[in-house]
Amino acid sequence: MGWKSTGGRKLSLLSTFFCSYVDNFCLSLVLPIFAPFFLDPQNQLFSSAVAIGERMSLLGLCLMAFPFGQFFGAPILGNFADRFGKRKALLLTIPLVFLGLVISAISMDKNNLTFLFFGRLLTGFFTSNSPICFAAVSELSKTRKEKLLNFSSFIPFAGFSIISGAFWGGKLSDPELNSSFSLSFPLWIGAFLSSLNFVLIFFGFKESRKKGRKTFSFLSSLRNFGQALSLKKMHKMYFVYFLLIFAWTILFQFTPVWMIKKYQFTSSSIGDLAFFVGIFWAIGSGQSTWLCRVFSRKFALKLSFFVAVDLIAYMSFQTSLYTTLFMFGGAVIAGGVLWPLCTSTISSLAGQRMEGKMLTITQSIQSLAITFGSIFGGMSLQWSFHTPFFFAAIAIAIGGATLWTQDDSRIPSRKN
């Protein structure tokens, strides 16, 4: 049955959505398990002579491996999919994602840091199918109305998969909930989901259009940055977007460390925190549309940056768990407003003809910002557990200040 039939297109869409879910699930799966793993004083991964600051630097390094792999993997795989077909690209990458997850799980069980880093790097490189899935959703939509409906479902679904990965990563790693659970167990679940993903793509996904004739290149990410730097009207917004992702990477990845040290959170508690983040992120994303109806988009952006700076800066000074969660929740709402507003502003500045290319460039900038945020956040923990939040606040402040210097005529006044 071809993809042009209703049943064939629906099955292809289902397999595409599931592929995106597994990609994002594997991205956030480690957030509740890496912090307890690296902070555990009984962990044989480190000798007693290894200082906590060194552990945190290595934590940042392992968190960095996944987005660093994505930075190079996403454009290369997108290029491969254009040249040889999306189905072949997905069927090639999914078994290697499975392998990366298995290597990571075994490495945690065997306390092998080198192979853990390699496993996360391998998983990140080949878990870069989101642009492929995004393009497939567009091609599988027959009408403009259907495309809008599919995208309006796909984007929130991607956000839900990130939150659910962190939530289940926390729950499935807590041996107090079940004696068979361990810190490596969520990675085995991720590997199982990858095997299901392969079966669904193999039997359910059909090519939606003929293969392209684009030249295959291993330097796509670097070329993307060259193109980004050549577009002068985009410089400031790309810089603002980089700082936003950099700051939120630090906030999301290292708040679990703060919660463990200050409030004795467990991996299961961090899973609950991820659920909390998901609720407030959804609230923020919903408010972005409302804000742009009441105010101009440039004012909504500036206001959200201002709120985020204040809340992040004061969050680490709190001594009460509830006050900390209140400020963290407010910062998450501000982030939920900022992210879609920044991406839609970049899209509007690019124009319809450049929109597809801007999506690829933005993905590369996002991966690089997450990479730097991961390693920089881990290194800054050597000074103090407060330090990452200060750097996140500074990055947001610089982003907001840069936005104030942006020519307002270049920022569309409304979201739509």
C-alpha cells in the first residue's frame, strides 16, 4: 500500500511521530540519572581522591556528548535523507541509536566513563532524525490545512516526549519503587523503544517523494554556520537564540544537581520535577500567543527576558524548597514564552523562501548552544553550586540587552 492512500499516509505519520518521540525521549532520559550517578559517593566510577568539582566537570562532559553528536549528525543525516531517501536514513540510524544506548547502559553498570561518553556521543549523532521527521510530516500532508493540523500536533508532541523521557528516566531508575530498577535501567528501556521504532519504520513508513540529487557532505554543520554569518539581518537574533538555549540548557541540566545537594532529591524526585517543568512550560508556550495578541512581539520578548533574568538570578539564593520551585516555575514559564517567540521571529525574518534553510541552521545553532551549556555548566560547578545559575542569568541578560539594540522594524509586530 503506497503512501498516497489514506491508510498508508496515516501509518507513515504514526511511525514518524513515534520516531520523533524516541529521539527526544533518549535526549532527556539521562537528566534524572546522570546527576545521582556522578554525585554518589559510593560510585566506584571515581576514587575517593576525585573532588566534587572534577566530578561535575565530567558530568558536564557526558551531558555535552549527546548534543555535540547532534550538531554534526543532524545536518549530515538530513543531507543523506535528501540524497538517498528518508526511509533509508531512518533504517540506518535507528540500529546505531540502539547500539549507543546499549553501550551507555553497560558502561554505567561497569563504571566505565570512556565508553559512557562514547555511547552518548554515538546516540546523539544518530538520534538526529527530528529534521527528517519534520520534513516527512510536511510531505505527508496533502493540503495546507492538513499540514497546519499535523504541525500543531507534532511540535507539542515533541515537547511532551522530552518531558516524559525525563519523568520516566527518574521513575525507572529508582530501586525504591521496584527492586529491578537501577540508574542504567532507563537506558535499556530506551534501547527497547528503539527496536520498536525500527520495526514501525520498516513496515509502516513509505517514501513520500522521490529521492533528491543533492551532493552528500560531511561538513554541513560548518557550512550552516557560514551561511548564518553571511546573513547580516539575522546576526543579532541568532546570537539571542544561542544565548537563550545556552542559559536554559544550564538551568534544566544542572537544577537536578542543585536539588540533590540542597534538598536531597532522588532520581524519582527529579522525575517529578520534570513533570512540574512540563506543566509550566506548556503554560508559557500557551501564553506566547496571548501576549502577542495583547502586545507587540518585540515587547513580549523584552518582557520575558527581563522576568527570566530576575527569577534565575534569585533562584539559587533561596533556602525554602517551595520558594525555589516557585521561582523555577516562573523561569520555566518565561522560557516557554521565549522559545517559540524567538524561533517564529527568526522564521519571519528569513522569509518564506529561506524558511527551510533557516530551520536547518537554527537546529545547528541549538545543538551547539546545548553543547556549550552542558560543558560550561559542569565546569562552573567547580566554584560553587550557585555558579551555573549566575552564568545562565548573565547569558539571558546579554540576550535581552542585544534584543533591545535590535532594529524594531526588523521584528514583526505580531506573531502571525
